[in-house]
Amino acid sequence: DTGVSQDPRHKITKRGQNVTFRCDPISEHNRLYWYRQTLGQGPEFLTYFQNEAQLEKSRLLSDRFSAERPKGSFSTLEIQRTEQGDSAMYLCASSPVLTGELFFGEGSRLTVL
Amino acid sequence: AQKITQTQPGMFVQEKEAVTLDCTYDTSDPSYGLFWYKQPSSGEMIFLIYQGSYDQQNATEGRYSLNFQKARKSANLVISASQLGDSAMYFCAMRDDKETSGSRLTFGEGTQLTVNP
């Protein structure tokens, strides 16, 4: 399968713990995006990378959130000291620069108890 | 700032009938793109159709067509001949085509479509 893959698909954690999500984009795509989706809402933009450079971060991305894309391939999204309000689906998407069409992964669902 | 409004939280349609899902948008940018995505219960966002702000004709992709009315700032999705597998959440989204925006999308709140047999 050559689509966007995310791991883990589900994560249950206790408040205060750190969690990390991984995203493997479609291999020839330069751009990688992270979105957050809470129940009953549309996805909200968090951050995006072009190759290894993080070019934009939303104000939604507090200091407890950090994203990396070393070597411009896979990306990780880490949440430190999780809070119950962090419970959401975290979606990763990638796109080629030319067309800009976003291809999404199946998401990583986080539940903070 | 860009905004997408989907005013129908839920819609019901009989199998084999057509259904229209509403989407209005607000932007001051002359160049933008409009998208529709389908999200089944599995969670994956599936791209359906795209319309550019300068496209003269309405986009079509199989059973999906986009009714683009630029003056009204609306981009409604029409699904013809509904199938049971069309039951899902549908999101309208807009892309700012400015160079600095990186093609990120702004999404509406979605419409839950249920197709009845």
C-alpha cells in the first residue's frame, strides 16, 4: 500500500503522560500536514512541513506539542503532559507541491483519561 | 480569514436518489480552491472533487458534481444515484492559493449523510 500511513491507530493514555504519533507520507510528496479533529467537527490545521522545514504552525499548537520531519520523510507529532482536552483524532496528510491535493491517512485516535 | 459553512448537520436520502449537500465559503482572496472530502466511520478522509476559483465549468467526478456559484460563494456537492456506501460524513474545504499558505485546507463542520435502502 503506497498511501499515507499513521501509527498507532489508537492510543489511550493517562493525563500527564507523553505520547508520540508517527506519519509516513506518500514517498514522492514534499508537503506533510498535521490536523486535529474532535468529535463532530471538521479537521483543524496544526502544522505543515515542506521537506524537512516546518513552515507554519497554528496557534492551536501549544508549547506541549512538537512536530518534526527529519530528512523530509516520515514525521512525528509529540504531545507532552497530555490533558483531557487533547483527546481527538490526529490526521496526517501529504501532498505534492504542484497540485496541492491532500491525501490523508486513517488518523491516530488519542484518548486521554 | 477563510471560513467554510455547512448548514446541514444531517441529511437523509433514499437509495438511488440524488442529494445536494450545501457549502458556503467566505474569503477575500481571488484565487482559491474548493474541495469535498468523504469521511466514513473508519476515519480516513477520502478526496472526492475539486473546483478552482477560476474554473469556468462545474467539476464532475463520476457520480459527484460540484455546483459552483461564485457570486453566491457557494460550492454545493451533488451526489447522483445514491448508494448505501455513500453513508458517511462529508466535509467541504477551501484552500488558499497564496504562495505562503502551503496549500493548507480550512474545513467546514461537515454533514452526516445517511442513505436509506
